[in-house]
Amino acid sequence: MMDHQMQFSFKKILFFLVTLVLTSQCFAQSIDAEKLLKHIEYLSSDQLAGRKPLSEGNLKAREYILDEITSFSNVQALYPDFIQRFSFVNRRENRTYEDAANLVAFIPGSKSRKVIVVTAHYDHVGIGRPDAKGDSIFNGADDNASGTAALLVLAEYFSKNRPQHCMMFVALDAEEMGLQGAKALVDDFPYPLEQILLNVNLDMLSRSDKNELYASGTYHNPQFKAILEQASSGSDPVLRLGHDIPGTGKEDWTKSSDHGAFFEKKVPHLYFGVEDHIDYHKPSDEFENINPAFYIKAVNLVLTCILKLDSELMEESSGK
């Protein structure tokens, strides 16, 4: 096993090489790749112990996310101190969770009061049964430190590049316990739900053996299909549309993550994520097992799609 100094050097070299490769691709718009990797590494580290709601690790994640979003310019709070607190009952544990927290940052649009709500859950399942290696921490690197880290760099991007529509960036709590944070958000939304243009949900973005990222939701929201196809033409990774056909069981992701709470309220959604992998919901879902090059490109693709949606939907609402 490498000592701490060797691990640190390896990770710094990894950050440099991945950033160098992706910078050479000359993205017209791109997220901060180094920060993205820094965020996911911390959020999936052992010291956060799997981020189970209200655990010490979850509270550390909460503090980290709040420090980030409150440091951005042009970001407003819609709830006291950027926190929407809520409580819920976990029937499996026969326990009431009080003061769980969604973390909400708002960026006003330049042309529209309609809101694009970008979500990612920052909780995971905590500590469980040890695996064959004796590891009992379910770090949740892909699920869903990857979506949370993406949320942070996307929020930072749009804080510097004002969108045409308003954008709300929400790090949701307690997804793993039944989409509790998302349900609390739509039940206590600061605006009429009709003001939401769409929900863009991010859950599991950091690895794919097929070099594929999925956008689920166009079956129910076909108005987004052509926009996504234009935005992703010739993309690397490939953007696939699907996993949203009713009656297909687990292949239908329509209610599989936080966007499900929006769907139940008849709010349009798009869900960006990858298919399950061998480390899904295991202690081996760790930072060391993500694919950094794929991850950075996937988040840049999500950015490209959001920019295209922001632009094209603005034109459609203007009657152009």
C-alpha cells in the first residue's frame, strides 16, 4: 500500500494529466475539472463515512457544500442560510429524522422568471456489512458524490455566466431513504410549481464501461428530445436517450431517483446518469474506482445540454 505522500503525489499527477487532456479538447464552455475531482474525492472519502442522513459524515458534507455555494457570486438564498430543513419518518428503521437538510442556491435569470431546477442527492447509505476485504464504509463515490460534485461546479459556472432562465441548484438529502429531500422540496417550493421549466437531476455520472451517459425522461417530455440530440451530436461520451419506457420494470428510471418526486407533481424532468456497475451500493464504490476522464467529459456534456436547453426553450417561449 502506498504511503500518504505517494497517494497525494499520484492524485496530483492524475488531476494534472486529466485536466491537460481535456483542456486540449478546447471546450467552448467547460466546468472546472480540477475542482470537480477535488469535490468528489472529499465527498466520497472515508472521513465522511458514507454520508447517511444526520450522521457526522453527512453533516460534514453539508458544511462542505454550503461553504462552496455561499462563496459563489450572484447566488441568492431562498431559505434561511441556504438551508431547507425537513423531517421524515424512516419506517424501515422506525425512526424519525429531524432537521435533515436540502441545500439551495438560486441564480436569477437574465430574461425569464421560469426556473430550471438542478438537483443531486448528497446522502448515501453510511456504514454497513463489511465486504470480503473488511471494508464497511459505503463511500458512494459514483452514487452520488459524483452528482453532488457536478452540481457544485455547474453552480459555479452559472454564477459566472448568467443563464437566461433562473436556475436553482439543490443538494438533496435522504434520497436513499425514499426521495425524502426531493419530496420535501416540491412540497415546500418557494414558487408555484408551474414556474418550474424542468428538473435536471444528476445521479451517478463518473464511470461507464460503454462510454455512455443516459438522459432519461424524453418519453414523458418529448419536447426536450431534439434539443438534447442537437446538443450531443458527435459527443464523447455518447448521450443515449432512454430508460424511461413504462412497463419495463427496473429498466424504467422514471421514479428511480429524485426526479421521481417532480414527475409525481407533473413537473417535466431530465435525469442524467449511467447504468449500474459492479460497485453499485457496495463499499467498493470509491474514488479510486471512478473514471476521471469519462467523468469530466460527462459533466461537460451535461453543461452543454443545460446551456442548449436554456437557450432553445427561451427562444420557444419568445415565439421565435
